[in-house]
Amino acid sequence: MIDIDATLRDAFEHTDYDLGDVAVNRKQVRVPVLQQGADPDALTAVIEEALGADAVVAATVTTEAIDGEDTIGTVVSFRYQP
């Protein structure tokens, strides 16, 4: 199995988006993006390109507080199926 956190950080390294703490719980992945109002389609495309479109299942994009802070950001959640 790949290191999902490292793979996603590498994929986002050359984008305008900064990631918070990526969380992986079993096969559920939560990717917080620190920029508020980030383009959901662009975020999902970066993730699908990094992990493979077939591996990203039921992706949802929400706006919420990041890491319990006052920072409002965009969060992509999905189920990873290698």
C-alpha cells in the first residue's frame, strides 16, 4: 500500500493549495486544504491523478474549520480503494 499522505503532499506541491494534516482512518481519507473557497473540481482532479481515478471513491468536498482552529478551509473526503 502506498503512503497516501506523502503521495498527496507531492501531488499538491506544485499547486496553489496548501494542505493541513491529511488523515487516513482505515480507508477513509480526509484532505484539508487551507484556502477557503478552493475549486472542488481542481482539488478532486489533483487527488485522482495522484492516487488513480478508480482508487478515489465517493469524494465529497465541504467547507469547514480546519484542525479545530478559526481557519475555514476546504476539505476533500473520500474512500481509498487501491
